[in-house]
Amino acid sequence: MKTHQLPHVTASGPLVIITAAVLASAIAFYYFAAPLTGVTGSAGAMLVLIASLALALDGFVLRFRNSGPVFILAWILGLLGALGTFTAAVFLHAWWLVAVVAVVLAGLLITLGFRQTKT
């Protein structure tokens, strides 16, 4: 009898987080550096840029940790960071950034939902 194994989906959530966070960093850099965005050179745009880079780093941590206290801490910090970045992007009226950070939040949910624990 042939047994079917589930595909290895553990990496999909963190890869979504990393990809979306890198894209968010690029968008935040545009808002920070480009003239006439309304937030050029502002502390808020710089904060969103740094937070987006931190979310990418968080995605790497989640990619290599499937369980344990490091995973839980990274997931909670990622969730708080993504919610804060989402809120800051709304205040900056950076709607593309809002959309990309929403994808980061979806990646966090995927990571939590499909993680595999050692048995």
C-alpha cells in the first residue's frame, strides 16, 4: 500500500515573509528618499524602513526554526513588528506599503498554521 506524504510546506510562510519584507523595504526606501512623496526624509519613513528590514530578518529566523521558544519569540515579535509597521504605513498614507505588510501578516499566519513539529 502506498502512503502519501504531505508536501513540505514549512518554508512557504517564511519565504512569503522574507519576500514581502524585502519589497516593503524597497517601497519604504522610495518613500524616504524620493522627493515629493510627502514623507521624504521623515523619521516615520526611516522607522518603517528599519522595521521592514527587521521583518525580513525575522523571516530568516522563522525559516530555520520550526518549533521551540526561539520560534515562538520570533513569531510574536514578527507579529508585533508587522502590526506596528502596518499602522505606521497607514499614518504615512503609503498604501502600497500597507498592502505588502498585509502579505507579511499573511505569511506569519501561514508559518504558524503549517509548521511541523518533531515527533
